[in-house]
Amino acid sequence: MTNITVPELGESVVEARVARWLKKEGDHVEVGEPVVELETEKIDLEVNADRAGVLTSIKRQEGEDVKIGELLATLDETAAAKPSGNGAGAAAAASAAATPSTRPAAPPPPATTMDQTRATPTARNIAQQHDVNLGSVPGTGSAGRVMKQDVQNAMGAAPAPASAPDAAAADKPAPTAREGIAPTAKGNIAPTAKGGIAPPARAGIPPLERSERSETRVRMTKRRQTIARRLVEAQRTAAMLTTFNEIDMTALMSLRERRKEAFKKQYGVNLGIASFFVKASIAALRAFPQINAEIQGDEIVLKHYYDIGMAVGAEGGLVVPVIRDADKRSFAEVELAIRDFAKRAGEGTLTLADLTGGTFTITNGGVFGSLLSTPILNPPQVGILGLHKIADRPVAFEGQVVIRPVMMVALSYDHRIVDGREAVQFLVKIKEYIEDPGHLLIES
């Protein structure tokens, strides 16, 4: 008998939730075949069978929270080696099958498409709530995995069912008073027979029709619980402040326009603005090393390497994959890493290694249209840079008012080890590098 337990989940992850059993009791399992899907605060992962056998007992049900090392199920590997039957047994079975039966055996229940389709837990929950057949939803994730957006697209494309007229209701006489609405003679609000509240009657104004007001209660995912906990923890434990500045994006956008075709032809990826801000942040962090640090007890740990986290909006919540040794990567390598992170975040295939660590974070609310925000620290980091939408604004330039593309940037920092002067100068340094991108060539 082999135990299937909760595996190691990665740095700082100690708990998971059973999202879905891919096998049921009595099913045969091959070596390396996924048995159960777990949902953690960072990613969803599948637990595979180390040996072939039959799943004999499921110990933890879907929706239960489990910890590392806890028993999930048992597997009988000896059952896989059992022969299907000797000659005599096979003959007896054939004879029994040939004998007419007075009661035909009931056909086995068909396997549901919902269970067979590979889909993320979020996509599956939405499909169940809205009665969407996952088997008819084309998946855009890796290996055809159905994502949250795929289900939502299918819901939007589905025609609304036409309601047939209720002939029986048509034969009924109209009630003298609408159910749930009973204004009093004096126009006061009065409870109806079913406990509803009726509005007062007014001359020339018909009473309001009662409408359905529904609510849906959805359990928070492990990731959403962790996001909520960490954001509150960041504001409770850090002395967090935010400083702002604005950047004239003219030079950078002009450089991108001149180089974008050659860059894409050479490297196969678009030249975005994120790589410039990654490089500018590294240069500024070198000048102000305490922003590339963390607090451990009563000590400040200064990091002499630059693992830059790039916040990405995924279906289960915000994730922050990390570009390791970003200072040693070219612009093209940074752009390729960012594009890969965004793709895998949408597919739900980011690994725990992608999401652990990080010395400084960049988040770009501008892709959603944000003009200004105060980003929240990603503990134990002490600095996070917020980028925003580029908008044309009137600015003073060489004694004249001109229209220029401007971005507001924000730096949230932990005032326990970063002074306001350093935070302001850090943003000024970022501004200098972006407004004159030639500086980055020297720093790189």
C-alpha cells in the first residue's frame, strides 16, 4: 500500500486546498499520472502517482485545506499486477454472460464532460455556477486547458433561453392586490403577507414592482486569502509611505518608435517600456541600496543582486513572477521574460520557483488605465515602483506650454529603513534615466 501525501509546496508555502480529484476510488493509476489537483496561495499544482496501482481510499475531500505531508489517499500497487483471469475463469465468465438474464444490467453512468476536461479550478467553479458545459468550451491554455476567460467568453456567446408563455397563468384572474405590495389607506409603508415592505401609494405613481435580488456566496481561493492577508500585513507591520513624480516619455517613445522594427526582427519580441523601467530601477537601486533590502529582526539585509518582481494580473489574483539577476540580462532577455510570465500566468502554469524571492517589485496599473495609485509593498521587500497610464498633458518646456506624453510614477517604501529624501531621489533618478535613455547604455 502506498500513501499519496501533500508534497513540498515551495518556499513559505505550508498549506494547500484540495481543488479537484482527477481520479476516484477504484480507478487504476499509472506511474506519473496526476491524481489530484491542489490549490495553493501562489499556483495550482497536480500531485502525481509515484507508482502504478488502484486508488483504494480518498482521505481528504475537495475543498478541504491540507498541510505538507498530510495523507491525501492510498494506492494499492499490488492491484495493478493482478491478472485479468485464467482460462477457466474466462470461460465461466463468458458462459455466464451468454446466459439470458431476466433483469438486464443497467448501463454504466456516462462520464461527465466536466470531470474529463482539463480546466483551472476557477474556470470549473464558474462553469458549475452558470451551468456551462466545459466540454463545449475551447481552451486557450497550455494543452488545451480551459481558462476563466474561456468560460466567460462562452457565457457571453450563448443565446439567452426563450421563456415559453405560461398558459395556466393566463387563465387565472388577475389578483386584486399584487403579492408583496400592500400600501395602507394612509399611504404608510406596511408589511405584506410574506413579510415584504410595500412603498406608500401616491397619486399618479404606480407602486414599484418587486424584483429578484440574488446573492452568490463564493469561498475565497487560497491565493485570494493570501493576497488579502499579505496586503493587510504589509500595512500593519511596515511604516509605508508613497512618493510621486512625473516623467516625460517623449524621448523613450521616440527611441522605441525608431528601434521597434529592428528590435523585433532581431529578437522576435516587441520592445516595450517595461524593460527600460527594469534597467532604470536597477541603476537607481545601485545608487540607493537600502531600497534593495529587507529587515530581519533588528538587522538590515542589503541585497547585492537584483531579482526584480513584475506584477502580473492572473485569473486567480495578482502574482509576482521574478526576473532573476535582471542586471545581467539584456533588454531583449527582459522583454522575453516578461512576455513569458504574462503568457504562463494566463495559462496557470507558473511554478513556485517563478514566484519566490525578489528584491524589488514593479507593478504597472497603466495597462488597465490607472492614472495614479499607491502600490502596496510586497513583504519582505521595502520598495515597490508603480507605473501608470501615459497621457498627453500640457507641460512647460523651454519657456513654452507644449503637449507631451507624461506618466505618473509612484514609489511606496518602508520608512523604517528608507528616508523620504532617499525615496524622492530614487524617483528622480528613475526620471533622469527614462527621460534620457542614453544614460541606461552607460549603466548597462
